[in-house]
Amino acid sequence: MSKDIYVIAEQRDGKLAKVGKELIGEATKLAADLGEKVVGVVLGSGITEEAKNLYKYGADEVVVVDDPALAIYMTEPYAKALTAVIKECDPNVVLFGATSIGRDLAPRVAGRVHTGLTADCTGLSIIEDEEVGKLLAMTRPAFGGNIMATILCKHHRPQMATVRPGVMAALKKDDSKTGEVKAIKVEFTDADKNVEILEEVKATKKIVDITEAKVLVSGGRGIGGPEGFDMLKECAVELGGEISSSRACVDAGWIESARQVGQTGKTVRPNLYLACGISGAIQHVAGMESSELVIAINKNDTAAIFGVSDLGIVGDCKVIIPKLTEALKKYNAEKESN
Amino acid sequence: MKIVVCIKQVPDTTEVKLDPKTNTLIRDGVPSIINPDDKAGIEAALQLKEQTGGTVTVVCMGPPQADVALREALAMGCDDAILLSDRAFGGSDTFATATIIAAGLKTLDFDVIITGRQAIDGDTAQVGPQIAEQLHIPQVSYAEDIKVDGKALIVKRQFEDRYHMIKVQTPCLITALSELAKPRYMTVSGIVDAYEKEVKVLGFEDLKNNFDPANIGLKGSPTNVYKSFTKQAKGAGTVLNVTADEAVQAIMDKLVEKHII
């Protein structure tokens, strides 16, 4: 019988990505409801030692396919490796990060093993079905975040889903935990390498990952222009955070798209999300509503952003933010002298 | 080069609004469009044809109204159009949809299949790779550029933090980012021609030997929708309409209270 939750923990350049740790954290809760185990799976070349780290984040077992054919991501060798893992281990659930790699690999494998796959989930839970017992309920946004749908995969196994990075919380790292790594051997042939990687070019400019920031000071159309972000940046520095943006500012060319929050941008869950001159379109809210504390400043007292804010300020952020930055500077200086 | 582009007709989701009273989607009057990534795929296909010669066939699965999307593609310059349409196809999830489209593609001779990366109504990005799997051909997703190299293609595949230049032999499937190509406008003569051309319709009877009927439609879909709902808004907190100095004080108090500073 199919059992256990398998988390495909993505690695790039031999380093585990954050999303895999988040998924293992989430999987430990689901596994408790199912009475099953969490198994971390790493596919790559020379990744066995790194894979052991998954124990520190909550995995009960770790499985690898460690082979030179998996050095740089190519669809077919990875699909073959993962299909072999599924055939050998017969998992109940398989989770992927909804990254470029996860969203390329998962549908290919789901097609091959003939099972269902739910894309880009933002919520997972276990429900009791009268007919088939415990099932994974996979919730995801559709229609640009306008509606949410909960999807089931009743009669095919494994139940598969890709999950948005930044939505689930990783467990606190426990360095005392370790364990053995189970290696699954897969024979690769030249026919599996049906594409040839001519060149790999990593982004040279350091891309700021806003999903990692604890504090985000975020700007919308109401900040007035590209210089508005200089003002926000100063405030963000005092808060130890980063700046981010609504789609409007990215479309206007005020700021780079890597900082965009929302349905077509990134999902963030910082401790503080300070929304400045952001109206709060549903597509934007979809990307920031899990933030711990939301403070919004907007001139329009009916702005939708106030509906998802813990504290709303009706006013002009161009006036309030510089004053707030000053207050923070004073506060930080006093704190330091104490 | 024989190129096939798979497109989807979608509601323009940027136009979808919520009814504030019932909290449901207002779909009336929302225009249907060719999915943006797919339209970039059409443009890329037309450019490939201009370089190498050949034909561009556009394929769409959907209700009879999707005829409009196919005619728009013809007016942009595609040579042929095929609509995969049957009541039996309704309710298909991505697996079943890919099964039907792959069955339709098996009736054609092709070197390259281009699909959009994802559709703006579902955002799954699954159908393209699942078609490639069913046809047992290689896929290259997130294409930002395509060049012809003899019988092969060289594709720039964009990831979050890097890109790859990938050489892939034909036949293959490529999923297009909207950055791949800026779609051209329809021409007047193109529109006239488009309405004189025939859109070939293939239904269940035409395709039943190309798929297992158990794998299509609602019943053939491994996944099903358990429930759908509009999002629970996070409850609104305090909204203050005070002077700037008072506002700053309120923010500072909140930051201290929540241990942000």
C-alpha cells in the first residue's frame, strides 16, 4: 500500500534550496495526521552529504539518486530518476517546490506514473473521505488569485503537488539530528540525455531574494515615482529590511521585477510588511497576506489594503515615511547607547 | 519546418472582478482572449516559419466559441487551425487535457510543438510537459529565445537565477514565456482570409483510437475539485486618520508591541 510523504528537496549547485526545507516542515504536520513518515529525496550529483541536512529540518528518512547524469538539471534524466524512486518506494504523497525545476519535472513524472498533480498550492491539509479514507486536500489560487480551489486525487497514487516557495514554514534547524542516506541506483543511457546543455549562465548581479527578508517596506503607485524607492530604502535600512513593490511600479519601470510581490510576483511572509501607497488589488494581497504584521499607509481611506492590515494609516506616505525614518533613527540610536 | 502551436482561450483575468455583496466572480462581459504566453508562442512559430519555411498549425481544445481564438491566430498568419471540441472532453484536468491534445497532435505531422508556459486562468504550467510526456518527445520549458540549428533548435531556458542554452533535436515541445516574442497584430487581409478558412473540428469519434477513453473528461481526470471558494480576507485592524506625527507614533508603538524593533 502506498505510504509516506516524499518531499523532492531541490538542489542547485549542490546546495539545498529553502523551499525543500519548508516542505519538510509542512510535511511533518501532514505526516502526523496520516500516521506516516516524511522522506526527503535529493536528486543530483555529489549531493549525498548535503542531503543528510534534511534530517536537521525534520525528515525521518532521506533517499538520494546521486549520479553524474544529474549534475545540471535536464528533464529526462531527472524524470527517470524520480520515476524509479516512486516505483521502488510507492509513496502516498509526493511534494515539489513550485520552482522552475519543480514545475518542469512534476508534470512529466505525474504523466509517466499516471497520477494527478496539483500546481502551485498554497495550502495542504488532510481530510477524511467516506469512500477512500484519508486524503491530501490541496488548495491553490486560480483566476489570478480571485478564487481558491481545493483539489483531491482520490484514486491514483501518489498524490502529487507543487507548493509555492515562501508559503510553508520550515522547522527550526536541529543540528543534533542525523541519519543514514538510502541510495537508489538508476542506470542512465545516452538516450536519456535527449537535450544537450551548451551553456549555463548564472545571474551575475546579486539578486535580492525578498522572500528571505524579515521586514519588507513595499511601494505602490502612491510613492510617486522611482525616487520614492530611495525614501523607502532609507526606512528599510533602519528596520533591517528590504524594499519590495506592487506590480504597478514594476510595469512603470521604477524597480526591478525580482522585487514584485503578488500573484505574478513573489509570495512573501515577513514579520513586518509595510505597504506604502499600495491600493491592495487582490493579485497583490495574494502575495503578502500571510505576513505576520501588516501596516499600510494610503491616502485613500477606502483602499482595499486596509482590509488586510493590522494597522492602517490614512495619509501620504511621502510625508509619513521620512518622519518614520527619523523616528526609527532616533530609536535605534537610543537603543545603542543604552 | 512543421510547427504546431497549442493555444487556450481564457477569460481576461485582469478584468475579473468580485461582486462585493455576494463575494463571487463577475464573469459577465469579461472578454475572452488568447492566453498571453500562447500568443507569444504563435508569434515565435511565425518567426520560425519565416526563417525556415514550412507551416504553422494552431490547435485549441475548448468549446465551440474557441473558434474565435483560432481565427485570430489565422489572422496573425497561421496556416491551419484545428479545434478539439466535444462534450466528452468537458471537466478534464491537466492530465486528461494533455491526453486529448496529444491524441489530436497524433493526427498531424510535426517537427516542433510550441505551447505557452501557463494559462492565466489556471496558472498550472502542466499541460505542455504532460503533452510532451504522452508523445514521448523531449521538452524545453520557459523558452525566452529559439534559434534554428539544422534539424535541431537552440533554446534559451530561463530559470529564477540562471539560464541555460539548450540544444534539442526535433521533434520536441517547447513552452513559451511571454518574453519569447511580442505578438504581431492581425492584418485586415489576414482577418478576411481567416474567416474564409476552415477551422477543422475534431471530436471524440475522430480521436477515440488515439487515446484510452477512460483517460479523458471528468471521469478520466485523476484530480477533481473538492470545493472552490473566494478567499477569506484577513480581518481588518485599526484604521487611523490622524496627523502625520500621530501616525508615526502609532506605527512606532505597534513596532515595539510586536517586537519588530
